Amino acid sequence: MKRIAFLFSGRGSLICPVINAINKSKTPAELSVIITNNADFIPSSNPIFNDRKVDVVNHKNFNSRSKFDEHIANILRARNIDLIILGGFRRIFTKEFAMEFGSITMNTHPSLLPALPGDKAQQKALNMGLRITGATLHFINEEVDAGPIIDQEPVRILDGMTENDLRQAIIKVEQKMIYRAVLSFLGGNLKMLDNKVIYKDYMNVQDSE
């Protein structure tokens, strides 16, 4: 049984492709851990969280980043997690966390890295007058938004697009990449090896639709 953890800071909308991939996979798997650092998160706000345990771990209750990370790490270790998905988890992990879990931790970023790393990537793309931006799925390492790239999808910026419009368009392609990556990981076709991503037949993985 493969065990997956999902960490988020907002509404948790990117959990859907994780669940869909688990249900589609021929490999036995479960969503074992759901963690949010959003103290205001209400599980009943989204039916997808019905009957699912969500651990609310408020980073503001810890006096250092390392203590917060160690608390999260202890939860992951206790459940023997095989794969971690960061679905809009707005925290930067310590070097120690990245060294231990980086090779099994997938993170999404709303740009085509290495372009526009860091916060507010959508607004930056609009301010720069870009015609195409997109999303990147990558494993994490000790540097922010610089881990080995798993997958990327472009998003065309249309006339009159607002930051929210662009954010929603990017979320749609993030969902596709997460679904494909989780399904491939569970099938043994995606892994990290010597700091390189091995992603077999990634162009042939079917989307969830």
C-alpha cells in the first residue's frame, strides 16, 4: 500500500487530482495524511473533505521554522509516507526537511520555471505583458522553486485577463500535471534518481477527463 500526503494553505482545490489518481491506479494506495497550515480552514467548505481527517497545523504556533518543519516531518514519518504533494502550500521548508523528503515531495508553481520564481508569479506575468506563462510541477530541494522539474504546461494570457482569471487557468493545468504525476508514481513510472527525474512515457499518460 502506497501512502500519500497532501499539504495545502488555501482551499485545497488541488486535492481532487490526487484522489482521482489514487482511484484510477492499479497500485493499492491511500491518501493517508492531509495537512493545512490555514488556521481558518473549514473542511465543510468543500464536500471533497467529507469524512476525511484534516490536520490543522498553524505555523504561527511554533517559534521557529525548524520546529514547525520537524512537527510536520514527525507526522509524515509516523505514517510512512511514500509521496508528498504540496498543493499550494505557502511555506518554505528548511534545508533539513528538503534533504530528507525532497525526493518524494512534489510542488506546484504558477509559472514556467525558471521564469518568475517566488510569490505573485501570476501578477508578475501580467505586469510584464507576457503572452504565455504556465505552471511547473517539480520535486523540492534546498533552493526555492529550483528543484528538478517533473512536468510543465503552458497557459496563454488572453486580453483583459485579471490575476484571478490567470490563477484559475493555471490551476486547471496544475490539476492535470498532478493527476498524471501521481498516477505515474504509483505505477512505478516516475521517481527521482541521482537528482534527476525519471518519468517514463509522460506524454502518454491519460488525463482524468
